[in-house]
Amino acid sequence: MTTIPPAAPADVPRIVIDSNAVLDWLYFRDPRCTALAGAVTTGRVRWLASAAMRDEIEHVLARDSLYRRWPDGAASVRDGWQRWATMVDETPALAPLTLRCSDEDDQKFIDLALATRAVALLSADRAVLRLARRASAWGLAITTVAAWRLAPAGEPAATP
């Protein structure tokens, strides 16, 4: 059973952010991530992550090609992760057979989003985004960071 630490009110919408979207926000400071940054840093949403997700980010940050071009980026990602990510227990594979990702490495994001009843999974990965219509049946919006909008309190996250 996944437990969510009580660091924020239970009614704060939960989101899961895949590695590419985390990098766009915290590493590259992509302006399309402004709404996400504002929602996470002000506590209007709660960013959930697992150890496997953190390991994946660390693996990407260790790539020399990134470090040479943006030497301060890794520190920015680590600081943002430490400050805003709520770490949760690893989740069992809960996705129904119809919600299996063709990229096995990305299944962890879908499983965590479903297990924690997240309102949104923000991704830049085509394999994940292809599951958006089917995920909506479980109350999960799978969308890009640029298309994501936080819905008013009490309503699920919506996309335009």
C-alpha cells in the first residue's frame, strides 16, 4: 500500500511529473513550465515521486553531455527535488492491462499516478501521452506541461 506523507493538506491535488518534464522545468527552465512551477512552489499541487524516479533523474544528470552545456543545471534539479517533491513508497504495477506503456521504463510514472490517485501525469514522452484518453477513465489526466492547467479547487485537473 502506498502511503502519502501528511506534509500537505489531503485535499491538495497530487501530480506526477516524468523525468523529461522535470528536466524542462528545473534544468532547462523552459518558460512553458511557468504554470507548473507556480502551482508546485506555492503548494497548490503536490508533486509525488518515488525512489525509482529519483534514480532515473540522477542517471540522466550524470550524462557528461548535459553537464558540459549546463553545468549548474544538476544542482538546480537536485535542489528543486529536495524542496518540492514528496517521496512515496514504490508502487506495485497497478495499471490495468489497457494502461500499459509501450516503454517499460515509463510505467513507473503511470503506476504511481494511479496508485496515489493523482489528478495529472505531466509528460513529454510520446509513449506516455498516447495513454491519455484511456487514463481519463481512471480520473487521470495525462498531458504535457505546456497543455496542463490546474482546475479550480475540488475539480480534477483539466487540459485545454
